[in-house]
Amino acid sequence: MYASHSATMLDRGKAQTHGSRPKLRIVFMGSPAFAIPCLDRLIRTHRVCAVYSQPAKKSGRGMKMTPVPVASHAIKMGLPLFTPGSLKPEDIEAQLISHRADLFVVVAYGLLLPAAILAIPHFGCLNGHASLLPRWRGASPIQRAIEAGDTETGISAMLMEKGLDTGPLVDVSRIGITKTETAGSLHDRLSKLTASCLGTVVDTAPDSLASPTPQSEDKVTYAAKIIPEETMIDWTRPATSLDYHIRAFAPYPSAWCNGPKGRLRILQARHIQLPKNTINKKFGRFLGQHSDGSMIISCGIDALAISRLQPAGKKAMAADDFLNGAGLKINDILNPEG
């Protein structure tokens, strides 16, 4: 069982309190927008004494150096901000010690925490990972859960150790994955769930951290980092599999194929079951337009009805708008090999 959230007082002397519990001193570590709701939740009930985020990155048409989302938010909130490129230097370790933090809270930070850093806070380092660990350890748990056709995911709150997402669990929050879920929509839901899950754990620390549950090593799966090549659509695959594939990479980096006038980013599609005696001899073939305006494309098994896409150099559009100017004819092939 996971640690219970009882109401025992911390023996922290002069610590400030919220309700019947003292406010903890927290160093928050995070980088993308996903982590912001959790930071806001902790600001409301505890003392965030420092925020660590990845250094500014080049972005936009002018490739200007731009703070990552958590860094921008910390500046806006007037929080002490630190953006080291690595946590290995001794001066960074000394800096982290100087914050006198009770707890480090880590959400999608993007930098590894060396063993010496993990040992600094009094109550350890708490991480929120966007999967039901030990399933989908690693870089892309949201996308991999959808791609695999999982019907459930969630947030795992764990005490960090040196291994990749291997730490013992202190709490888990679960949600279902709907049949129309995209990586974008699931990202937003899990971001809010992270704030709620970790917020509760921190509010009830140290009791909530006292009896962590080791992960089951025989159930481990890994969520490999997404590479551009794998987002290409292989029309020989079954339509059900491609439905997962498209939703897993929507809205970014997005699944794609080649169309009559260049690359097409496929943003929204659904599986269509063809008559049992239908044999698809050519995959990626345009079979016509659905009554709802979507374009029907043959797959290894059955077909996909594509309702929204983005041609190269243009804005995202509905499939019927695309078909009005694409010049596609029945049996024309969308060939990913060009």
C-alpha cells in the first residue's frame, strides 16, 4: 500500500504553518509548461525558496534566446530562479545546500540529479512522472501510452534515486485514456493531475513519504524518446494501429505522409471498418470522401477517415477544405516514400 496521508505534525521548530501543518521549504525543479500548475499549487501552500529550470533556448523565427516556460513563470512570480546547464559542478551543489530545503520537487526538469544532489534535502527528492510506474519509464510516457493503445494512465509520485524513474512510489493518481485522446489533451489533463497529486503528498509530508512502495521490476516498460523518423505513417499497418499512432503524435510533432503537393501533417483521424470482403491491394489509397467531409484512406486492415490535416507551408485545415484544392482522385496514393 502507498503511504497514508495522516495529520501528524512535523517537528520543525519555528517553521511557518498552513492549517495545522508547517510550510515546507521547497526547491522546485521543472522546465516545460507541464510543470507550471504544480509550481503554482506549491506556491499557495508552501515556501518555494528557489526554482531551477533549464537554460534559455533559441526559439522563434529569429532564433532568439528565450527562457523555458517554468523559468518565465518563476520570473513573473518573483521567485529566485537558477538555470544551470548541469548540476554536477561543486558550486551548484553548494548553492542547492544553501537553500536549506526540506524537499526538492521535480517535474519534467530534463537534467539528471547526481547522487550528491539527491542526498541534500531533509525529506528527499519527490518526482511526479506522467505514467503508472513501472510502466513507461523514460522520456515520452504520454505519447507511448496512447501509441500502445493503453486505456489508463496517471501520475506516479516517487522518491527519486539514481536510476531512471526507478524510485519507490509514495502515491499514484489514475485517469482513463479516451478513444479520442491526443497527446495534447492528455498532456493538459496530466499536468493538472500532477499538481493535485504532488500537492497532496507535500501537504502531508513527512507521513506521506514514510512508507514508499518499491516498483515491480517484472512490469517495467520504457518510453523511448521520440525521433522524427518514427512519426511517418506506414499505410500497411492496420487502421486501428494508425489511429493510435496519429493521436500519440498530435499536435506535435505530428504524424505525416506525402500528399500530391508535399508533406501532409495528419492531425485528426479515426478508424473506419470496411466490409469484410474488402481486400486492400494498395495501401494509402484515396477511397473517397465521407459524408462528414473527411477523406478516407486505405490501410493494411480497414481505413482511416482523416478529418484534419496541415499541408506543408499552410495552416491546419479541415479535410474537405484540403480536398477542394488538392486534386486528389479516387485510387490516388498517399505514398510516404514520396
